[in-house]
Amino acid sequence: ELKVEQNPLFLSMQEGKNYTIYCNYSTTSDRLYWYRQDPGKSLESLFVLLSNGAVKQEGRLMASLDTKARLSTLHITAAVHDLSATYFCAVDMDSNYQLIWGAGTKLIIKP
Amino acid sequence: KAGVTQTPRYLIKTRGQQVTLSCSPISGHRSVSWYQQTPGQGLQFLFEYFSETQRNKGNFPGRFSGRQFSNSRSEMNVSTLELGDSALYLCASQSSYNSPLHFGNGTRLTVT
């Protein structure tokens, strides 16, 4: 079965702290995506990771991909309140134009 | 560049009716895909189109159908609506295989 598992599903943290969201997937893939969704809004693309060892950074967010472990991480550095949102990872398994999504990690950052 | 446009934003229908949702992709994007988002099932793939051809379809009943036109605009149709079809329907367009999917604001369908 094609599965994408995110953990944690819920994370409450203080501003200024660091944390990591994990995304495990069950079979080979050559594309992994991270998205952000604010309440009542659509999905905003954060990163596309295409190869083993890929690392991308944007501001306080950094994403990495280990295809051998079938694991991607989204690391948040010195969190700020504006990063509060739900974060999703999605994987295109078997390159068939279909993304399989994780359940999402709801991140709340308290001032 | 204008983003992905979905219409309408909100729809309220009753069981048994049918509905058509529309999606205009970003100019130049030929791949359009549709996803259903619900609190219980999360994000689930419906279909993907490229140059008017459906390349893949998700695990949804035949009541869900779609099409793409020559200008890359896409529509999806749901017939014989059920309460469980209440969801946010998201359309996304993509410029190339390794580029991100750009999502529209969605159509929120409520079936009563």
C-alpha cells in the first residue's frame, strides 16, 4: 500500500525554538513536495525535492530528502508566530502524476 | 502572472443533484490535477490531465468525472451527490514534471 506518514501530527512550540517534522513514505519516489496551508486557505508550495541528499532552504525552513531511508525532514529554525500553519508532505510514487499526501502537521507557535 | 482560478468558491447542493466545478490553470501550464480535501480523509487525488488527456485517475466512484479543454481549462463533475461528497475541491496546475503544483483557492462544496 502506498503510504505517506507524517509526524508529529500536532506540534505546539514557543517562538525561538527549533523543531523538525518528519515524512516517511512506503515506496520509491523521485519527487517529494512540502506545502503549507493556512486555515481556510489553499496550499502554498514550499519545496520540491528531486534527488537523494537534496537540501533546500528558504528563510527559517529547511527541507532534506533521503531516498534510501524514504524520509524527508522539514526543519524549523528559531520559529516565529507567522510560521503557524499546517504543513503537508506529498510524494509522487511511481511517477504516475498522482501525489500521495501525508495527513499534515498542525504547527502552532506561541509568542 | 495570474494564479490558478477556481469557480465557484462556494456551492451548496442537495443530495442527488449534480455539480460542475471549473479550473483555469496558470497560463502556459498544460497539466491540471484535482484533489479532494476533507477533515477525515485528508487530501486525495481525483484525476490529472495533460493536453486534454486523462493520464491518471484516483480511487473515486464513476460519479466523479472530469475533462480538459484545448485551452487547458478543466472541469470536474460530480453526479448524484452524496453527503460524503462535501469537501474542499482543489485544482492545481504544473508547468513541467519537476516543478511544483500551483493550487487554486478551491471550491467548497456542501451537500445537504
